[in-house]
Amino acid sequence: MKKTGQRLPHARVDTTRAVDFQFDGRRYRGFHGDTLASALLANGVGVVGRSFKLHRPRGVFGAAREETNALIQLESGGYTEPNARATLVPLYQGLEARGQNAWPSVRFDLFGLIGLCKRLLPASFYYKTFMWPSWHSWEWLVRRVAGLGKAPAISDPHTYIKQNVHADIVVVGAGRSGLQAALTAAADPDCRVLLIDEQEEPGGTLLASPAGEDRQWLAEAMSSIAALDNVTLLSRTTVNGYYDSNVLAALERVTHHLGPVTSEQPRERFWRIFAGRVVLATGAIERPLVFPHNDRPGIMLASAVREYTHRYGLTLGERVVFYSNNDSAWRTALELAEAGVPVAAIVDIRASVEPALQQRAQDAGIIQRLGTAVTHTRGRHGVRTLVLHSLAANGQSLEASAGTLDCDLLAMSGGWTPTIHLYSQAGGQLDFREDDACFVPARVHQAVTVVGRANGDFREPLNVLPQWLTPGVSPEHQWIDFQYDVTASDIQLAARENFVSVEHVKRYTTNGMSVDQGKTSNVNGLGVLAKATGRPIADVGTTRFRPPYHPTTLGAYAGVALGELYQPYQLLPAHEAHLAAGAAFEDYGAWKRPACYPRSGEDEAAAMAREATAVRKGVGLLDYSPLGKLEVHGPDAREFLNRVYLNNVQTLKVGAARYGLMLNEAGIVIDDGIMVCLAEQHFLLHTTSGGATTIHQHLEEWLQCEWPELQVIVSNATTQWATLMLSGPQARAVLQTLPSDIDLAREAFGHMQYREGTLDDVPCRILRASFTGEVSFEISVPARHGLDLWHRLMAAGEAFDIIPFGIESLMLLRTEKGYLHVGSDTDGNTMPQDLGWAGAVEKKSADFIGRRTLSQDVGKATDRFQFTGIELLEPKEHIVSGAHVLTADGTSTAGYVTSAVFSPNLGRTVALGIVAGAREREGDQVTIFYGGKTRPARLVKPCAYDPAGEALNG
């Protein structure tokens, strides 16, 4: 590659502002307005990367989004960005980049020896090899050799934000067609126009035009745009997704051009755009030609050579050859020759070309080789020689040798592909236009218009002669996807192995799966597949275009939702009191909750044992606020809940509470809890703490989608109330010390009853329910009073030696009592009959969610995993949740331990589990396997503490 010193006149770079940068540890200099790619080319750097599989040398191939070769590792540390396209990286002072996927460097890569084994590495070779030794013997080597850049190993120091915007007209692309569309739409002063362009400055291909009318028109158009108040321009912004209802997703690179500097501005802004109508002016991408060794450094797209010449002022070669099958490359060659680029020859596979173009080329002294194909290229770190053969009249075979041509730059053009990715994401259908050998927009249901080259309007005829691969020579070295080393022979192999669907071929060969997502390889791959399967290319179709159009950072999707903001913690109303009490906090869903309150010298197990003992013998206070609280109102509330719950809700009286199970359509238990009848048309549902949101959504789905005729409103009141549980033999005595208009006497307020009133002049709801097996009062007050109520109850309980206790202590207590915990003691197959609720199912005559499944054979099987207690024959032995319950012969699993604790109140291990046929096997001895050891145990009833229930009714 020629090193360019003086830039050509009229380039759009500021040669008075030098910019120093590094690549692979060497220092270079470019100018303000350069990209990293243009600066590397200006400094004569020909090899900038290596291919993914074979580690072949790769040079700059394109000039913008179509680049597939120049993938680099940008910067280092937390600022590093892998697989950055050098063509899209604006040059800034101090930029540091390096080649990737190579050792020791991209110019001299020892892994390039893999190319000698190319025949052993065809498409999907990994599915056909590594059978012996096993895959794990090869994995380390494959992972070391394969891959591209390296993800950052430390946190990203950048900030990202999201923003929404509404516009009447959104124009995507600020080239000639996009600017015209924006100016036309903005003629209506009431029309809000949003103009989006991905480049550093608007203009599209006009930026690659020589000085003259095009640049003058661009300057006038931009001046008009700037004067319009109803037009907003977003530059450095790529629209990555087009969704239903004309919703677009775009990524703005706010400070990329500044480099890794500390800035108050975010690095990127993620736009959610709501458009009345969308105009796509996304242009077209030039395709390469497919011929042997077309992947050498120094072989570029003709449009890229044009852009580097006019926009960046570079003369990339001393002897430039153009290779084409269409007229646009001839116009580019002639244009560059006029600019002083040494164009030596034009090679064209067509037997005839527009006479006017031929005459102009002859006048410019350019050699013309018509009806000729390039059949080989030579050169180590760059192209040096082209081997030519003449083509037969039909273009389907080679004839005699046509000699060689020396060159140091080959500019090729295989036609143009409209950029219809966003159009396809919008649901648009495509047609294949034979005249221009490209897919063009056809039909779409959304409010979108495609204009300019994106719509197949190339302004001047292309006169394309499609040639998807060079005939008469081996397809093994005719590259289609330069980054992933996919050749024409790989596509043909896929077809021979009956992968004829374009989606299958894409995945089998990996064609179009690199960073550029096939922007230059897809259509050529389709052409080869069509030829291999004997079908028209229109019948082959295209792969599905999916967002994002351009790689998007995860930080942009997250926005400000990073760190603690990723999933904000929910703090209990009495959080400050728990901190003061020395609580050991753990995450339970989104809630920060005390697991226990260790005292000095205590570990968690000791604290749990102390707290559980105190609750059994005295009284404890638990912050139960995360308990799910859903309120159900309406004339049909009772009927609705009777359909939702397995229990009979019709008989539930006002002021009474009932434990219930909730099922899904498959009859699987999804939640349990207590329902309370507050009034005839008003119910309170308690759900598991982690299930409040999920169950709320579950109820809404049934109301809105299945039973919209029911007059019911469901609201989630979980965070509106602070709930504190007083539990233990002294719970009533503590509560009675506070003034209240509620009669708390045992005879007036029994178990599973509910009262409303005031407690110490604060409105409250009190439920007599127990998850500990002791007398318990669940006291709910408005959340703002939660902290104060905690302090009052703790003060009132001092005379009774009250202690705070945490969630893990509660789990110990409920395991002693044998209470079910949905999610711990159930799995995705647990049905009510597995929990001993078969009688309730039979007694209820009304229909409910899941009933039909319960009546089928799957629910009647006797070997289902059923809820049971497990008693170790060696009481001091220790087991954990997840331990296996073995079959009688000890060869397979017959169930699992789901909850296991050491009970300080019983002096032994207490466990619950789900075991096959446990209901009929009570008293049977089983074997528990855990930690490499087996332990004898017995299946028993779940309740190990106070089976008569005397304590909770006290």
C-alpha cells in the first residue's frame, strides 16, 4: 500500500490540525477529519487485521459500515472496545489501537499457518471432527486460535443515557435523497422532522464527490436545514431497529470522537423514536466480485477508493486497476483518473461496454480488458499481480490466458445492494430486480417510504452482468465472507449436503455472521447458492434481517440502569431500625431483608437458633412488609377468585381468612397464601413475597384476556402497607399493651380471623395467621408508619424479652412446623394432590383454573413426587436442600430434600421433601445421598412441631 504524504486538494480533512495516534505500538500521524482507516492507509499500513478462521492477512476493504476486514481493538482497560471497525472510528489525539486475532502481530501472525490446513477446515468442520479424542481435548486450542477481539475485563467507566422522541416525519440517512426528503417535509411548518445520519457529518456519498456541483448543493442544503426550526438533525447516530407502530431504535455516539476522556456528556445515547411516518434514505452498498484470492490486502471496493480519494485526499496506489461487471466502476475510474490517481487498467467481465465510457477511458490512456476475468492474484502482504483469462461469449467458462497485470491496488465492483435492512425489519417484502441484480423494496404495511438508491434508484444505469463466482477455476479460494473465511466452495458444500434453505446455509457456513452481518457477502452467497441448487436467486430468498443493524453496546441498552440502578433495591419501611439492630441483610428478590440479627460472636446458624428458640418460648418481631398484598374489588370479585383459587371462596365470610392454592392451566401450583374477605365485594390476597408482581400479572391476564365480562379490579398494594408480625406465646400480651379499639382477646379474635381498627391511634389491619406455628399477629399499617410501629412494639415488648428475628429464622420455624413454601418445596410439576389436597379438589363443584388437567391421568399417577416430612434415623446427621432421596436399590433418584434445618427446639435435623409416592409410603425407610455419603431416613408427616396445633391457637 502506497504511503501518502501530501493530501490531494479539496479533501474534507483539516491538514493544519495534525493528530497523533498509535497502532500496534507504532506511532503515526493523521489529520482532523480522518478516520482510523484513512489515517492507516495514509501511512501505508496495508495489513490491519486477520481473518477469523484461517488468520489470513486483511487490509482495509471499505470506507464505512460495509467494512469487514479492518476490525481492531480500540483503547485499553475499561475503555477498550473489541471489533471496532476502523472505518467508523474518528481519529482523535492519542488514539491507541491494535490488531486482534493474531500473534505476535497482524503483520506477522504465526497462526497464519492454519491456512495450510484449509482443506481440513471446510464449512462446519467442528461438527464433523473432534470425535476422538473428546471435544474437551481440543477445546482449549480452538478457543485460543478462534475469536476476534477481547471484551474488557474491568467495569465500563462510561455513562449512557436513554431518550424518547416523537416526530411526524423521521428521515433515516442524510445523503442527497434524505436531505431532499427532509427539506420537502419541513416545508410544512407544523411538521416535526427528525433527520438522522450515522456519519460524522451529513452528506452520504456526496462527501465522496469531487469538488464541484455536488458539494455546492450539499452546502446549500445543509444551510437550509440549519435555518429550519422544525428540523432536528442527529448526526453520528445509527438507526439499529425498526419495530411495529413505526417505533425506531437508534444509537447516538455522543463522545466517541473525543476518545476515552472524562466528560459530563454520555458516551452514547439510546434513542427510542416514535414516528408518524418514516422515510428510509439509507443508500446502497457496493458488492465485491468473487474470484480466486480476492481477499488479499490492497483489494478494495471501488466506492471505497473513490471516498478515500475525494473525501480524505489519498492516492492509495501507484498503479491502480479496476475490476468490474457494471458501469459505475468505469465512472469511478474515469473520475479518479481526472483527479490524478494513476489508473492503469479496467478489467471487465462484460464483452461490451457503453461506447462513451470506452472512449473516455481510451482518451485517458487507460488499458481496457473486456470479456476478461481475474483468475488469480499474487502478493504476500498486498496485491502485486493479477492473472487474467478471457471469458467465453456466454461468460460461463474460461478460454485462453490473457496474461497478467501488475498493480498495487485493485478496485472492484460487483454491483450494488440497496440497504434494505430497516425496511425488512419493518415487515417489508422484497423483489429481486434482474436488471440491476439486487433486491429492492416491494410491499410493506407500515407507514414507510424508501427513496434514492435504497429503493434501487441509481440515477444512472448500471448495466450489471451478474457473475456470482468465477467459472473454470476452483471455488475453494474464491472468498465471499472475508472475515469468517467463507468461500464459494463452502456454499456449494452446504448445498451438496442438502442445506438448501438460505437460513440453514447461513448458519452452516457462517456466511454473513461476522460484525458486518453480511452487508457485502449476503447477495453473493445467495447467488452461489442459487447456482448450486439450480434455482433463480429470487426463489432462494434472503435471510431475515434482525436488529441491531450495527453492533450496539450493552451499556447503551442499560442506559443509567447500572450498578445499584440496574435493579434498585427495595428497602423495608423499618430499614433504619434493622440497621441499628445489627441485621445481617441478604437479597430476597429485589428486597433487602434481615436474614437474622447476629449478636457479638454469633454466626448465622447460632443467631437463627437463638431467634427461633425465643419465638417458641417468648415473643419475636419480624418485618413482613414484602408479603404480597393484592386487593380485589368489584361485584364479581368473589366469582373471579372462586375461579382462580382451588378453594371454595363462595363460603368465605367477611372478617374471615382462608389458606388457598393457586394453579396455572396445567394444574401446577404457582402460589399459595391467605385470602381475607374484607367486605362482600372486597378481598385481600396474600401471596408469596417474591410472587406479588407475577401473581398480579397472572390475575390481570385472566381478567383482560379470558373473562373481560367480569367487573373486577385488581390492585397491588404490597408497598402501601408496612406489615409487622408479632409471633410467640407472649405475642398477644405485647400487643395488648398498646391502645387499640380492636378486641385482642383469644375468645374475640381467633386464628384465621381479620380485624380493622386503630393501634396507638394509627389505622391498622390485623390478621391472626401463623407461619411459625405460634400465636401470631400480622399487623399492617400505612407504610409511612412502619418504622414508628416497629419502635413502639419493640419498646412494648421489652418486659417480655422481645427480640427481632429474620427471614432465615422464620424459614427454620416453618420447616419445624411442616408448612409448605411454594418455590422451595415445590417444582414445576407439583399439583395439589401432591400436597395432600386431593380431597379439596374433589369437594369443589365449581370450575377453576387447572381443574381439567387435574382430572387427567398425569395427575392421578401414584408415583408422582409428593410433599412429605423426612426424619433422619441419626438425628445429629446433617443434610441440605437438594440432597437426593434414592430408590430402594439405590441406583436412581426417587425424590429430593427441599428444606432442611437443624431444629434447636427439637434437638435434631428436620427436613421436608418431595418423594415419589410418599403419601402411600409414610413410615418407609429411605436413603438420603448427599456429599458422597448415604444416610438412612424415614418418611413421616411434614409437621414435626406441635402437630395438634395447640400453640398457634393459644
